[in-house]
Amino acid sequence: MPGWDHYSTWGYDEGLDCLYAQLFANQDDPDAAPRIWITQPRYLVRTVDELVVAIAKALTPHVPAPVPSEVIESWLTTPPR
């Protein structure tokens, strides 16, 4: 996602049987803890659609305008170049 694409990551945690996301704003220190961490127990995310919603909500206080779900979904589903 623009502004969050340098260090952020997401994936599937087999041990917890759920999806997760670790979001860093591009200006954040990549050696620090993620600014936003979407994982259990606060979030129980099993589908990409649920992860899109969780990311959109979690980003709201950190961005000047809400990020459209389509942008988040594209970021999650488009392979890196």
C-alpha cells in the first residue's frame, strides 16, 4: 500500500491457524515493532476479506483519509514485482 509498502508484511500463521499482518509506515524504523500488528487474540482473521477489513480499520487513525478496501485487497493479492 502506498506509504506502507517498504517493510509491511502479511501471511498465514500455521500455529495460530489464521492470517496476520505487520504494518510499518515507510518512515518507521524497520527494526522496531510494527506500528500495527493484526494477529490473535485481538484479531481472528481467517480470510483475505477479513484481513482487508481489519487493516482498513486499523489504518484509520494513522492516515489522513480512509484507505479504500480495493487498494488494500490489491496490495494483498498482487504479487510483488
